[in-house]
Amino acid sequence: MMGTLGAAAVGAVAGSMVGNAIAGPSGDKATEAKAAEAKAAETEAAELQKKADAAKAKAEAARAAVK
């Protein structure tokens, strides 16, 4: 549960960064840098979500083995 919440929070931050990068009135290089940073954050969020999903599946398998 905590992993899913953490991944969701990272995803929300990444989405916010993308929005700021697109809407920001700064120069092109700054916008490109922010967009690259946002893309990296999105990639990290996706990786964290995969890890959270794997941990959840592992926990469910462990619970099923106990029954």
C-alpha cells in the first residue's frame, strides 16, 4: 500500500513538472531542461510503480501460501 502511495506521489510530482515545463514562460534552454527533468521523473515513477506492483504481488502470494 505504501509503495503504491509513494509511486502515485512521485507520478503526481512528475505530472506537475511536465505542466510547469510546458506552461513556463522561461527561455527555451530552461524549458528543455525542465522537460528533460520531468521525463526523468516520469520514468522513475514508472519504475517505482512496477516495483510497488511486484511487491504487492509478492505479498499476495505470501498471504495465499499461508492459507
